[in-house]
Amino acid sequence: MGKSKKNQQDEDAYGQMTGAIGALVIVTGGLAAIKDGLGLSWPATVLLTAGALVVLGYLAWRIRTGLVRIWAREREPAVDTAQETSGTALEAATEDGPVHTELTTVLVRAGVIRDGEVVLADEVTVEQLDVGTIYQFLLPASRTAEDVAAKLGPIASMLGVTRLHLKMETSRQSEREVHLLVLKEPPFSRPFTAPTRQEILDFSGVPLGHDVTGKMVGVPTFDKASLLVGGMTQMGKTTLVNGVITCLLIAYGDFDLYLLDGKLCGLTEFQKVAVRYEASDDPAVLESMLDELIARVDARYTDMQEAKRNRKPAPVFKPVFFIIDEAADFYVDNGRKESQETVRRNEDKSRKLVSKSLESGISTIMMTQRPSNDAIPVKVRDQFLYRMCLYVAAKGTAKVALGDSYFETVAPIHPALLDANIKGQAVLFAGGSSTLIRGFWFRDEFIWETVDSVLAKQQLVLNEVPESPIKKAIDLMQGREVDFLSTAELAPVLGITEENPVERGKQLTRLLGVSPNKGAKGVRGYRLADLTAAVVASP
């Protein structure tokens, strides 16, 4: 077989050589004929022939190019006409009725439906709003709303707008039904008026901001749910969360508020109504608050167990909100072993609080301006049911705030597309769907009025509290119009005559049932806010 293959190769080479010799003979004969016919020398004949071939090649190229352009000009309108004719033909030919040409063309070109599939005109409702146009339509039977959600970018391009100009909603009645809002201008180009107190009370749930149409949006409840808020610095997180707290104070009315102000002055406006307020970025302070809240969780679970054991109705607990600003700072150690141990304990206790506390009515709202992989531990982040992300620069950063699988959900909105110049703008991911919102911006006077209203309610509760050592201490501090009294000043008033400072402090703590704090000069004593919170707070 090897010899046969070699013989074949030799024969192919011989044939190619023979053909080349034949071609050379023909070319030489042609040149000789031209030379004899024109009476030219051999060099002139060769040059003349080569030039003639070049000219003929150029003329052939020009003719071909001209024909292609003419054919393209004739075909382009033919394509458009064919599409229009196709739409007209479909309108006339379809057995189900006329076709909505605009939506059909957009969806076909965007790759949502195949060429030949149509959106029927009588299955489309168009509503004009001040901010844009709403299309409500049914897809062909072979398509679902997920097909539209996966192609919102190309659809926006076909409509001449951006992805953020589109808001899509699905229907609970049919997988084929789609509600598509197309905005006239970029979202939140014009600010919406902050809601009134009555509008917040009338909202079904807890409002968090306005959507792109100016409608209030939020979450149905914070019962058994917590919220993680991420976004780059100076994007309006604190203002947004101040609005959330204000809405909570109005919507919930009676609840216990714990504030850990890592920004040191971001949540100060609500200090007076907080059961406990700490302005610190020390991880040890977070651990102290976690311990206090976990103790409340354990006590509540004990009450629930007792109710089940004794076949009694489940106890109803007062809602508790634990809000942490700049949470990432509390999960960073300073390199020392003690600090590393504190951070490690904080991770475990935070996970335990967020995951275990939901059944007992204690919710956590955590904010961070560094939504990176190592900012907040994964085992803590994974416990949050509600997610919110303001502007961030990268997809990976958005995943930290919104969840690793966020971009696989229906109609995700990329936070990197948000306008960084519009503060308080965020993607809210709740209940499996994404909503572009802008947090409320309340006037300081409105926030102060809300806080004062809560304080007035707390005072009514205090007035009804029976006489006790802690009630006597509160009345004393309110009478003197002070926010802090040292242990040495308070103990004699409550009948403690012990001269030893350590023993005197222990007796006072047992009597009041509240832990002391340090005043401005490091003197140990009691804050009015802590005593008040201990009275109005339920287990």
C-alpha cells in the first residue's frame, strides 16, 4: 500500500509539471502572436500585456461594485417593505385577528419571538402616563414573560432608550401576560414629593421610596425579615435609611429601636427614641449590643415554648429593630489576637441574631459602604431576606449586596447602570423581584415632629407606670432636666447609703435592673434614655 501511495504522488507531481509546461507554452505563443501582430520587441510586448490585464481587472471590479450597490439599494427598501407587507399580510391573513405591528416588530428584532410569531392588536392595551407609556400585552402561546425579561436590554435598544427606562411586571393570571413601562426620560430626572404622614399610614406595609412612576413602594412587612443595604460612599445610604426609620416610626408606631451608629453622627436624630444608641466603630460595642439582643431572643423563645407546652396562644411580642450604619467596620480587627477573637465572635453572633431572631419579631437593618466580599461575612449576608443596592461600579460588588444568584433572577437591574449623581437611588430586591426606587428625602422638621410624637407616646406610658425605683430615678432626672446622673448622686436618693463605690454601684444596678454607663468625663452613672427604654420596652 505504501508503494502505491508513493506512485500516486509521483504521478500527481508529473501531471502538475506537465500542466505548468503547457500553460507556459500557451502564454509564450500568445505573447509571440501579439509581438508579430504589433511588431513590438519582447519587453514591450510583455509590459503591454501586463498593463492591459491590470486595466481589465480594474474595470471588472468597478462594474461588480456598482452592481452590488444597485442591488443593495433595491433590496433595503424591499426588506422594510417586506416587513411592512408581512405585517399587513399577517393583519389580513391571521385567523386570530389583526397584528400589533409595533410590538411585533420590536419583539422579533430583539429576539423575544420568532419571525412569523405575532402579538395580536386586540391583546394589547396602551396607557399614556405623565412619565411614559405602559404596554400591557399577551405573548404568543410558545413564549412567556421570562423571554421578555431576558431581552430587556435589546428591547430598550429597539425602542431607542436605555435599560433603566423600562420597568417590567408580570401577571399572576398568565405566564404570557406582560406589563412594560417605557419612560419618556431617565428615571428620577425630577424628584417626587415626600409622602405625608397619612400616606405612610395608608400604605400596605412599610414604604421605602418611590418607584420610577412616583408610586410609593416598599415591603409588605418586616416580620420575619431583615434588610441589607449596600452602596458606594456618598450615594445617599444614610439619608435613605433615615427615611426608612421615619416610616417605621409612623407605620409600626410602637416598637423598640436599637441603633449602632458607625458613622458616629448618621443616626443621631433618632437617639431620643432608641432603647439603646451607640455612636462607635468599636467591634466590642457591636458584641455588647448583640449579647443584649440575643438575650431578648432567647427569652422570647422560652415564652413561645411555654405557650406551646401549655397549649396557649402564641405570645405577641413588640417589634424590635436593630439598625447598624457602616456595618463593615465592625468585622475588621486591628491585628491583635483579642481583636481577632472579638470579630470572630461578632460573625457568629450576628449570624445567630439575624437567622434566629426573625421568628421572635427582631429584625436587623445593616448598611455598608464597602460591599466587597470581605466586608460582611458571607454567613451573615446570606441570612437577609430583603436586599438593597445603591450605585456600585462592578457586577461582583453588586452580587455581594444583592446575592450571588441575583443576575440569574427575572428582570435583574444592574446597579452599575444607576446615575451616580442621583442620590438615594437603589435597586430593591424583595420577594424575588427587582424594583428601581429612590428613597424618601424628608425635611428635618418632619423627622423631628415624628420623633417628638413617639416621645410623647413614651411619656404617656411612663405616666402610667406604677411607682418603682426606676420610675423614681426617671422622674428625678426629668425634674432636673438632665440626661445623665452619676451613681454617687443617684444612690442616696434611692435609699442606698453604702460608702464603698464598687458595692454601691452593684446595689444600684440590682435595684434598677439597668446597666450603668460612663458620662462625658468617664464617671459611671445612668442615662435617662436607658432608664426610659427599660420601662417602655417589653421582653
